[in-house]
Amino acid sequence: MYYFASENDAAEAEERRALPLLEHAPPYRAALLAFMTLTMLHKGASPDESFVVAAEAMRLLSEVGGVAEGEAIIRVAYAEALHAKGDVEGARKAIGAARDRLLARAAKIKNPEYKRSFLGLIREHIRTLARAGEWLT
């Protein structure tokens, strides 16, 4: 994904090309939609349009009941899309749920070093905790 390299137009084009390939893989499609949401928000797309994409990612996450990889990016993208469209209370609720889910997952990690890495090195985990710190205080 180009998102983190700020090549937003290229990232969005690549994400849109990949979407049809993941039609029958809801967990991966949900994660891709989350990345697309962040790309759209970063490039200044309509908050309403970005929210529609984020809401679809969350719907897929709920439908499958969780994903092995990408859950945190789905949840933080949804919260950021809510915030961008002006639903501050909804964003707070969503980021609180994202933070709580992340911390619950971290609590299952027994090795302190692995737990520190899980919370402090994974970009979407850092982003989730940062947004929770900003929006919930």
C-alpha cells in the first residue's frame, strides 16, 4: 500500500483494483477497505464517502466476527472516518471500543517483551492508542 508513503492517488487506484479480487474473502476485504478509508481521508476525500467505505469494513468485521490480521486498522479507520464527518461522540465510542479490544488482545500475551512490541511497534496499534489518548481525555 502506498498510503504510508503519501502516494495517495496511486494507493487508492491500487486499492480499488484489488477490491474485486477480495470479493469472496471478507476478512481481507475489510482490511483493504480500512486502508482505503485512511487513504481517502489523507487525500482529502469527502468525509461522507470515506465513512461509507469504513462502515462497510466494520460491517464485514462484525459479519465474520473478527479477523486474524487487520482488525486494529479496521477499527481505527472507522473511528477516524466518524471523526472526519463530525460525529465526535461516535468517534469516541468507536476508538474506546478499539482501544479496549486492543488491550484485551494484549492482555493475552504473557511475554512482556512481546506485549510491549504488540502495543508499541505496530503502526495501527500505536495509532489506536494515540487517538484514544487524544479523544477520550
